[in-house]
Amino acid sequence: MRVMKLMKNILPVVLFGAGLFAATAATSTRAQVRVEIAGVASNQIPVAVAAFADEAMAPAQVSAIIKADLERSGVFKVIDAGTVLSENSAIDYGQWKSRGADALVVGSVRRGADGRLDVRYKLFDTIKAAELSTMANTVQPKSTRLAAHKIADDVYEKLTGTRGAFSTRIAYVTMHNNRDYRLEVADADGEGMVVAAYGKEPIISPAWSPDGTRVAYVSFEDRKPVVYVQNLVTGARKVVSNEKGSNSAPAWSPDGARLAVTLSKDGHSQVYGVNADGSGIRRLSNSNGIDTEPQFSADGRSIYFTSDRSGGPQIYKMSADGGAATRITFKGGYNISPRLSSDGKTLAWISQRDGGFSLYAMDLASGQELRLAEGATEPSFSPNGKYLMYATKGGGRTGLAVVSVDGRVKQRLTTQAGNIREPNWGPFMK
């Protein structure tokens, strides 16, 4: 009974369906998730965005998408240029500087003979009166939004020094009437939603592969928890772990060759390693308690995990090859769900303190902690390590929210249909 009770607490379980098929089988062009900005950075960068020349020929307005991305980040103060400027337009730097813009985004859309769109842009530094960046992408009309997101990524990187994550995707679970469940994949702004899985059979713990083409998850369709890996492009899937007892909490290694999983085949839950094809299962942790929720470090050399070996759930770290573990969290008696930033510098987790669950982040070099959000569960880092998405309750529903790692920028993602949770932010795509 103790084991089952602790497992229920340690693993935030949301059930959704296992009717699986290729991600391209069901697509919605409408946003299922609406983003509400609730906070901004302390020092926003003023950027003017002009309407792109001839962008009306595209199915989506490129300049509007760029503006929305930059505003959503909380890092930029977007100035509507109020005019059309192409990448070949003459730039009056003094004019834009007088309007308070430190940078200017301009561009155009052209249709080729083959029907594809040529999306071009330039970024100018109005302070230095210089061109900062230029980009040209030729895309199918259906990929207009992606081209715009990539431009916003470039603006973010050139002006902040950090790679933008607007062109990445998110996965989340929606629940309807407590019986119909869907795993959905969408652009980071909630547009371009695709249903990747649906039905009534329970599934938990979805996890993106590092290349963004596969997802690992736990399905109860055989009346017991089994770990599967599904290809999101073809819909093909395979069993990775179906050992005696519970198979749960899959997490990918940074190279995509292995997964860490939680198995109870030896009597109580421990962390194991398994190859992505299901071969080579090997026990990694060794305690008399419950070890679960493994997560690889950014360099793949370590695994962080939750264990109650000290009496209550805490975060520990061990070699990716197994062996002795070092305790990481000491404040609070209940710390779960470790997540690591892509640069390996920040640990995020959920801590129960003062009667509620909150999202914390720790600088691993200094050990300094920062509480980022209250009422949080199921955190997931953006691939650039600058934001965390998490599940939270409000208004009688469970929804998603985003907070920057410094706690200044806050967003709330809402849906009109059912509850939404189990967020997982996808990787950068090549």
C-alpha cells in the first residue's frame, strides 16, 4: 500500500487514449490553445515590425505572426511600423530611432512559378545604422507560419544572443468529459494542431525524442503499464519495455539511443536503462525505496531522478551508467519531477511547501533556488532553456502556463475544450 500511495503522488498521472495513428492523419488549422501574456521582462527591446510587401498572397500574414511571437516572449516591445517595407526598401534609420525602435524588421513574400512562396526578411539595427541579419526561405503555402516563426527565431537570436524557440512544437493532453482523451501536437503558439493519439485507454508520461520525430509514452491498453515508442511521422510504434509489474516514466538520452525508465520487475520501482529498440534493459539505481521519474542531464552523463530513500521524495543524481546517488534537493520534504535545461545549468522541479505545489528552479553551480510559480505540476523546459511550461489549475479546469526561468515573463495557455495538461516542449528541429 505504501508503494502504490507514493507512486500515485510522485507520478502526476493524466490518462488519455491510445487510438494511435500518423500525426498527419488529423490536422486542424485553428488554434486549440490561446496564449495570454501576463508579464514581461524588466528591460524590453523595442522592435518595429513593418508589414511585408505582398504578404496578402500568403495564407497567413507573416508580419502579424512575427509580431505575436516577439510579444509572447515578453522580451520585446513591438512597435507597429504602420507601413509596408520590403527587404529592398531604403531605410531612414533616424526616423525609426526617433520612434523609439532599436531594431527594424522588414520583408516580402513572392510566389514562384511552381506555386511556392519565397519569404524574405532583413533585420536592421537602427542605433548603429546597420543590417544585422537577412534570411530567405522558399516554402509551400501551408508552411507560411513556419517560415514566419523562423524569422522570429532569428530576430530573437540576433537581439538576445539566445536561439529562439518559436518554430518548435509542443505536445499536451486534452481531456473531454473525463472519458475522451487526446494527445495533441501544435506549434509553440498553439496553431497547427495535430491529433497524435486519441481514445479511451489510459496513457501517461509522453516524452519527445531529441530529434522530434518520436514520442515515448506509457499505455495501459493491455491492462498494465507498458512503455511504447511511436513514430509521429509514420504512426508506427513498438514496445520498448513490457516487463513484469509496472513500466513507466520514459525519458530519452540526449543522443536518442537510449531511454531511462522506471520498472518494478524486481519488487519495487527502480530506474533502468533500455535501448530505444527495447533491447539491453539494465538496472541503474539500487535502493530500498522507490526510484522514479528519471531525466538525463544535458551531456548524457548523469541521470536525475526522484527517490524516497531518505524518507520522503527528493531529487537525486547518479551516473548514467548507474551506481551511487547524490541528493540534490534539501529544502522542503516533498520534491518531485526533476527537469534539466538544455545547457545543463538549471534544474527545475515541483516542491510541496506551505501546503501547495510550486515550480522551483535551481542554478546547479551555485545551488540558489527561485520559486517561479504556485499551483504547478508537470514542468517542461523550452529547448533554449529560457522558459518552462507547466500544468496548473484555475477556474475549475486544468490548463497550461509558461514562465521564464527568471520568473519575470508569464503566459497562460487556455483551451475552450476540456482540461489540458501533461505539457512537453519539443526539441529544436533540424
